[in-house]
Amino acid sequence: MDLVLFGPPGAGKGTQAERLVERLQIPQISTGDLMRAERKSGSELGQKFDSYMSKGQLVPDELVIDLFAKRLGQPDAAKGAIFDGFPRTQAQAEALDGLLEKMGRTLHKVVVIDVPTDHIVDRITGRRMDPATGQVYHIRYNPPPPDVRVEQRADDTEEVVRKRDESYRRDTEPVLPYYEAKGLVARVDGLGSLEEVTERIKAAIGA
Ligand code: AP5
């Protein structure tokens, strides 16, 4: 099964993708995580990603599509994957269709996790991550265990998150009609407990 999790920053795409990995037995492919790993390696490409990410701007399509295509081609994604944060533009959506077609696959669903803008800043500024495992927490809604040392993402400031939200509304939401025309879009309410949202997604995808 190939599944897109779609939604604004802080909608819960990463959190829900992690929860679905075991259930669906397919990996999560997060372009944001791939870029952060590249940045951490200190490579020139990672520095290039950082110049966009730190300002809340989208990384140019050609760089993202190349990064994504390499990851999709890995053996663990041979039977499908959960796409978290990709596609974000029309060009990326069309590239995804082309890549899947070459593999004899088509998208199963595009699940939009709806969260109103006024919840986004609270969710993002309270987010913390365990750098050792990548596990995502929230200081109030999903607090880390006391013995786990957590970090805050560099782009999780209020100023940058507002830019990321603007970019979602301007560049990414307009991709939805493309998927609506194909009958692939399912909307789920992203408010509620992590378990409630997971159950809504499972119902939407028939899992
Ligand atoms: P990326 O890493 O993809 O960030 P994002 O889309 O802004 O999404 P987030 O990771 O911030 O949020 P999420 O929806 O995964 O929420 P989460 O589950 O963590 O991208 C970062 C940057 O990389 C972009 O700005 C861009 O520069 C670049 N980039 C990446 N992909 C790109 C692409 N395809 N094209 C171009 N550029 C690209 O949850 C958030 C918080 O809320 C957590 O603390 C969590 O614990 C909490 N939470 C989750 N669910 C709930 C709930 N139900 N109730 C209460 N709290 C909850």
C-alpha cells in the first residue's frame, strides 16, 4: 500500500506515520527527516537544504524529488510506504505518480489530517524529539519519559512555523484538487488523542 499523509505543519503526519508503520508493515518516508539526516552529516547538500528549511521555505523540487526517489528505491519500500511531507507541490505529485507507475504501483489514498491554524503554533513550539531514536514528543500532550534527553528542532520557532504554515496554504494545499479529481482524498479530524486520530486514519484507509 502506498499512502500519503497530508496536512499543515504540526498536523501529526510524523506521529501518525510512526504509529501506522507496524500495523501496515511498510516504512515511513519523511522528506523532512531525510533532509535533517543529510544536514547532520555536514554535507554540502545538507547545507543547501538548511538554507531553505531554517527560513520555513520549500526546498526546490529537483533536489527533493531526487532525494525521495533514492529512498523509494530501497528494498524495504518494495511493497509500499507511508509518505510523510511528500508531495508538497504539483511537480512533486506528478513525479510521485511517475515513480510509482514505473514500479507498477498506484497511490491507495491521500489522507489529509485537518488541524486548525490556531492549534499549530502550540503543537510545534511544544514538540521535542529524542535525537537517538527520532521519537517525537510534546511537552504537554505526549511528554517524554524523565530519563530521555530531548531536543527541539531548529525550525520549531513561532516565527518559522508561521512561514511553514503560509507555505502549506500557498504551495501545498493547491495540490489537493489533483488528488480529489482521482477520488483519492480522505479527510480526518486531527484533533483528539493520538489513538483517536490513528483509528480515524485506519478507518479512512480500510486498515
Ligand atoms: P517537515 O519535517 O516535513 O515538517 P512539516 O511538514 O512542517 O511537518 P512537521 O514535522 O512539523 O509536523 P507533523 O505533521 O509531522 O507533526 P508531528 O507528528 O511532528 O519539513 C520541514 C522542512 O523541510 C520544510 O519546512 C521544508 O523546508 C523542508 N521540506 C520537507 N519536505 C519537503 C518537500 N517535500 N518539498 C520541499 N521542502 C520540503 O506533530 C507535531 C507535534 O504535535 C508533536 O509534538 C506531537 O507530539 C504533537 N501531536 C501530534 N498529534 C497530536 C494530537 N492528536 N494531539 C496533541 N498533540 C499532538
